[in-house]
Amino acid sequence: MNLQHLKYFDILAREEHYTRSSKLLNITQPSLSNAISLLEDELGVQLFEKNGRNVILTKPGKIFHEHVIRTLENLDSGIDTVTKISKGFGHISFAFLQVLGTSYVPKITKQFLEANPEKKIQFEFHSDSVSTETVQGLKTLRYDLGICSYITNEPTIEFVPIASQELVVITALDHPLAQFDEVSLDDLAEYPQIIFSKKSALREIIDDLYQRNNVSYQVAYEVKIDQVIAGLVSQGLGIAIIPNMTMLDSLPLKRIKLNGISWERYFYLAYNKETYLPPVVSNFKEFILAHANPKQIVY
């Protein structure tokens, strides 16, 4: 069925006159008559009948016209939506680690929206507890973009460093190490530690640090979420190496630097290399990268 013929049919149904309709459509009257005849042949019903010098819809024609109106309206709506998408309007499904949800993500989102005031852009935010959740969401196309730690063996995902975060030792205020401002890995070895679960990319970073320095550590608990780790440490259930974040200010903790070791975790903008990014998503990606500084410390 020819879409153009449906548009011809709609105009004729509204005008009820072949000459006026053909002029509106900028086609000849025989061309219009032929298009209607082809529609009637395909449908197997008569769509119009004469009414003096005019034509009016038959009963089947009225039923068909109702459907044609909805079809053309839906088509126009779809064209309008896709046209807006092509101009940078639309929806962004954006995932990020929870630690970034209080400062970095709100700031970069606000800056992007302020830079595009004329465009209707909607965000769907997803706060993940571990980077593997973010990467899985990108692979299944649930997310358009994500900010997370680097995950190895993910060939379909592109990781671009955009910011970093200091890692510090935390203890309860009455812990023996709390009297120090700096400690070594050897100092930590004798105390039970609350460490990240194996699903967390931070676990790999911390394990690598200990291995490179030939130091072993005692495991008290394995926890997925850094806020929970901090809470457990504040109650004296162990010590931990954790990202330095503003949330720690609200807990009775001592933050301690690692002596002789300068180290940090990196945050990466991640996206699926094998899927098309709509203009609004691509624009946001480029905006983040333009403002990226891998050495910028975020809290």
C-alpha cells in the first residue's frame, strides 16, 4: 500500500471534491482518480460515492479514513520526534557509581543542560554500586553512557579516563592507628580489614597494591558498597582502604595517608563501541570528554 496514496485519500475525504483535492495536492485529477482506484482495488471495497458534484465516503470509506488519520498522525509524530533527535533533543540513560552521585554527576549534567537551553533533553539516572553493573547495562543497551572503574576483558566497551579519586586508609577514632597521619602497608597488615567484594573493580586495585609491595592482609568482611564499609569501620569492626569522599565527613573516622605511596583510582567514561549513539548521547559524551581531566580529583 502506497503511503502517498493514503495521503491523497485523506485529502479527498476531507475536501469531498476531486478538482479541489488535486489542486491542493498539486497533481492532475486523473492521477488522483487513479490513486483512489488502486486503493479500492487493493482493499476490495468502494471508498467514495458521488453526491452531486462532490464525492462522499462510503461506510467502509469512513472506517478506513479513521485508521488513515491515526496512521498519518502517528507517522508525523514519529518524523517530528526523530527530527528532534537528529538535532540533539531526546533521552539519555546515564549510569554512574554511587560515589559520583553527590557532586561530579550533578555538576556535569547541569553544565550540559545549561549549554543546550533550547533543547529538550531528558536524563534517566542509574546509580550503581559496582562497575560491573554499569558495564553489564551498557552491554545490554539498558544504559547509553556510564562512568565507572576500568573493567578488564570487555572488548565491546570503550573506557576513557575522565577523573580520579584519592584512596585513603580509614579507621575508627579509637583505633591504635588513629594517632598517625601516615601509615605504611606493613602497618596495616596486622589489623583485620574490611575490603571490597570481588565484584568491585576496587578490589582488584587494592589487591594489586598489596601484591606489588609483597604485603598480605587479613580479611574481616567483604562488602560491595563503600558507604557500608565506612559505617562498619566507624564502629571498630575493621580498617579499610577506601576512596576519599565527602560522605566520610559525616562519620566518626580517621583518614590516614599511605606513607611513601601515591595512588588513586581512575573514573572512566564508558560506552558500547558496537552500538549507535543518538546525537543527544553523542553530544553529552563529547561534552564530558571536553571537560575531562584524568588528574582532576573528585570527592
